[in-house]
Amino acid sequence: MPTKPRIEYLDLAKGLCITLVVLYHITISYHAEMPMAHVFRAIRLPLYFFLSGCFFKQYNGFFDFLKRKTNKLLIPFVFWFLFVSVIIAYIYGQLGIPVFTRHPISPLYSFRKLYHETNFVNLPIWFLLCLFEINIIFYLIHSLAYKFFKRRQTLAICLLSMMLGAVGLLFFRQNINLPFYLDRALDSTPFFAFGYVCFRHTKLLQPNPTDKFVPLILVSLALFLYFFAPRESVLEPIPVATYNYLLYHISGFVGATFIILLSKWIQYIPVVRWWGRYSIMILILHGPFYLHIVRIFKHYHLFTDQPWTASLITLALTMLCCSAAIPICKRFFPHVTAQKDILH
């Protein structure tokens, strides 16, 4: 069957987003303060959930849907968690090489870290598990809406998603941690639903007459994020104003829209668009790469007083390593990098 052509500027959006994600993780390692951190927080993950929601399909029923999401999300997560966070980390620990952590790592240690949502090795892959859970949650929301709200399906989907998002944020506010990132899945469900609704009921992703106003809209969205996005993360165990919880989701909607329109306006940045096309591979691989690079920089005291210089050089080297690894993964590891299916 013929496949639908890719919306290429969406690959650019994913490329911009994965670059921001990698840079964020690197700056944490160097204790470099991210400028306008609250703005980038409203962009990074909400955009990915938004894009995933855009392409939601029920396929041929729940079990077919579950099989497809297992192939694309759960199997890559399990493989790279076991390979990096358990096997490689354990070997390094036994050899006394403190690249990942200063403490010896056992398989039980890694699984405990995963269960409690703390910093296990190759932490960025938590997103794959969370996205798998969101897909299941949204499938149930979608099915309920179409079964019980036949004339108001879209409204029901929006309301149910926002309710679950509020429940997820309530867990964070009460310092109640659900295992395996279920709380993050709940609080991020509205971003996924926003993508689903925008793709089917708006002209945001298609060429339309309002495109000539995109520069003005971008300025307006950027100003909103700068002045109104919550300065403190509502996902941290610190007291924040109640209205910040509503702004958390609104800012996520605005942040996703900003990058979508920016990419639609720019259209083409070759390397970044290519990174976006294989963003799952970069998500999987960049953790081990940047951790080794950071370890080398710190061991040889390189740029010790210039955290941002170190961060940007590490970003360039990490993306170079990921770029070199992508063709290798496509050739030799397609089934665990979301390129080919194991379950048929």
C-alpha cells in the first residue's frame, strides 16, 4: 500500500526539540544555568507528546494497537534499559570505572531506580516508557468518548484528558509518586490530546491563509512563554501557586505551537531535520555518549571554569556520535530502534 508523504517540517520540529533535550541533559552535568529555563521547559517534552498525538491511530482494535506500540516504544525501552542501565553499567561497576555513577551498580539497583523514577543509567529513555503508557491511556479515553459521547467526542476527549492531567499534577503536589512514570504519563496526557485534536480539527499543520502572519504569531507566543510560563517546575516537590498548574498545560500547548509554527516558517535545516527523523535513536543513544564525554572533560579538567563552553562542545560531539551511530543502528539494530517490528 502507498504510504502518505512525510510532513517534513515536523521532522525539523522534532530535530529542534531533541537538540534542546540533549543540551538540557548536558548542562545539568556541567551545572550550567539554562537561560530562560522556564521557556524551554514549556517546549521540550510537551512538543514530543503533541507530535505523538498528531499521529494517533486505533488501527485494527486494541490488541493490534498494543502490538504496534510495543514494537515502536516498549521493546526499544526494554532493550536499551537492559543493555545500558543493567549490563554495561554493571560491567563498568565491576571494573571500577565510574563513568555512569560513583557507586557500584547491580541489576537490582537499576530496577529499583526505574521503579521509583530516580536517576537510573541512560535516564532519557524514560520517555519511551512514558509515551507507551500515554498511548494506552489515550486509547481508552478515545474509546470511551466515541462510545458514550457520540455527538461530543472531541469535547469529551479534551475534558477527560485535562481531568487526568489535573490528577497527575495533584499527585506531584501531594508528593505521591506512582511507579514507572505513570504520574508523568497522566500529567502529560493533555499534550498528547492537544496534538490529536489539532491534527484533525484545525489547519495548524497544513498550509493555510494565516501562514503570512506566522512571524507575528511567533512573537506573541514567545512573549506569552517568557512572561507567563511557570518559573518553577510544578513537577518538583516545592510549593507553587495553584494557578501555575493550569499555566503548566497552557504553556505546554503554547510551546508546542511555537515550535510547530517556527518549523513551518523555516521549513528546512537539513541536518536538524535528519536528526528529527531519527529522534528516537538520538533519545536512546545520547545518554551514554554525553556521559562519557563529560567524564573525559572532567578528568582532564577541560573548560572547568567555562560550563557553557563545555556544554556546547559536548553537545556538538554528542550529536556527531549519534549521527555516526544512526546508520549502524539502522543496519544492525533496526528491531530495537523502532525501525522494524519484532511482533507481527
